[in-house]
Amino acid sequence: MKQIEGGICAVRGVSAYGIKPGKMGIAVIRAEGPAAGVFTRNKVVAAPVTLSKGVVDTQHRLSAVIANSGNANAFTGDDGFLDAMEMTQALSQELGIDAKTIAVASTGVIGRRLDVSYIKEHLPEVLKGLDSSPECSRAAAKAIMTTDKALKECAVELDCGVRIGAIAKGSGMIEPNMGTMLCFAYTDAKVPADVLDAALRIAVDKTFNMVVVDGDTSTNDMVLFTSTCKSGIKPCMECLDDFEEGLIYVFTDLAKKMAKDGEGATKLIEARVTGAKTHKDAKLTAKAIVRSPLVKSAIFGKDPNWGRVVAAAGYSGAELEQERLSLSFSGGEEEVELVRSGEISTASDLALLKKIMANDEIIIKLDLAMGNESATAWGCDLTYDYVKINAEYTT
């Protein structure tokens, strides 16, 4: 497997484009084939999620996606659902495709009526730019950004020649189960919808569902995975593991980019938990660490207050015994042991620890010594700018 350029447009059979002249962005992705999706677990569900989930669940395929930023079209009642339908119908008429196979996605402010006339007015401009160049993938990725500062895309080519690519947005209101995140993923492998669905759920569980920026679950979260089948390559049973790993690689790259681009963030936090009794315990512990406001604040202040890490592990709900815990902080190549088997390390290199805490990426390693299960979660520090951004979001 190798990482390649081009984002979603690296995948055969995908064309895309997007514009964002102001706060309102519009993106269209044209790619036809079997499809699967996972959606927010928030009980307040945005209209585009309801519509797109219905499309995926009934058709098991997609021919296009239309997405907008600047307005979530959430908590907008029946009018919101009609607005989402109007978006799909407008694209259907322009491209000559069945509206029942078009997914729609929205992100932005909750509780405000969507200006569909604006979308319809600018849709021809988007479709005029529709193409399969790397620039077109980036244009689509930029169009769906809200408070994101960094564009998020990734693509790989597997050893068998199959390609997988995805674009995503996500910066705040993120604790996926999933967070305000959208992701549109594509492959040119010749696989049916049920294979896509199985791989998607495994990959999302290991990646997007392990990201915490602020602990809030959005109303609009959506990951769609479509196969164009254009490579003509049908992975054999042995190759399906490689297919799954390729998708996990792409989603891991995007998940880390989301965490690093968290609203106001200055540091990426990676929590690696090993030695858990169950996989559930490992996940609970890892996510508790990156969710903790005290841990996040300490990382922002470059303060090695590791007691907050073990406290978070202790209330996570995972089974653990404090006399078994081992903890270290790492900056990648360099690492400082803080606790070994429940005992505070007296040989910690404080100068090195201070250097590590100044890094842009901090790796927290916690061994529970209760079993053989492990999990990794990603988050970011909690900064003054996070409060400022969200205090002024609509004003």
C-alpha cells in the first residue's frame, strides 16, 4: 500500500468540485455504484441525515452527493426535510440522474432555515467545474469546511491496484459517535454494498469513533462510502483484509487531521492504551483521557500534570487496578516514564519531559496490565481560542 495524491479524485470514476464564495459553501461529488453509510447517534437528527440514510438503506447505491457548509439544516422540521429533498432534485435535474440515488449533507449553524435558492443559484457554477483532477478534490474539500483551518483529504493505492480516497471536514462539536464531521469516501474496487458496509463500520469504529475534540456529538455526522467498481478488480477473500486496512489507513489519517485541527487547538493528543482486559475497556480509557478538560488544559499549558491522566482512566468505567498502571509521555522518538506498575518513577528526566511537553504532538501511553486488548484515541488541547470561537459562533 502506498499513499497517493488526488484525494477522492484519485479514485477511478469520481469527479468533484466545490465553491465557497462566503460562509456558504457548496460541493458536488459524482460517482456511481454500491454504497454504505454510517450516521450520527444524536437523537436530534438533521434533515440531510434522515434523507441520506433513507437513500443508502433502500437503494444501497449512490450516484452523487451534494453538500453545503454554513447551515446544518438541523432542527428545521418538515420544512428542513423538504429543503434537503429540493437540493437532491435540483442536482437530479442538472445531471439527469435519479434523485432517489443522491445523498445530501449539510454542516453549520443548527436551527436556521436553509437558503435553498442560494444553492440552486450557484449549483451551475459548481457543475461547470466538475472534473477528476486533484484540484477538484481539494475544491470540494474546501467547500465543506466550517471552522476548519486545514483541508482534509487522503488517498491510497493498495498492492492489488485498488484505490481508496476520502475527503472530510471536522473541527468542533466533535466526539464521534460520530462528531460535526462529514466524510465522503470512495473506492474503485469491484465490491457489493454489504462488503462496503462491513469494512466501513469496522474502520469508523477504530478511527472516527476514537476522536474527541470537545465531547459534543453533532446532529449532522455522516460517513458515506461508495464504490465505482471502475478498477475492475474484485478483491479475493484474502485481499479483503488489505482492503479493510487501506480504509482504516485513510480514515486514521483524516481522524488525526480532525483532532489536530480542533477549534483553537495547538497540540494533537494521542492516547495509546494497552493491557486492557477487554477492547471496550481500552476504548473507554483512551477516550476518557483525550476527553478530559483537565488533561486537555494541562497539555495546552505544557504542564506534565500526569495525575489527571490516571484520574481520567480511573473514572472511565474500565476495569483497572492502580497498582498495575504504567504511564509515559512521548514526543515520538523521545519518551519519559512517569509511572511503572503503580510506582512513581524517580528516574524521570525532567528536562526531556519539559521538551516533550513543548511538542505539537503529545503521545500518552498507559498500560493497564489487565489483559491484552488495546485502543488509540485522538484529541487536542483546550485553549482560550476554543471558547472564543464558540462564544461568537453565530454573532
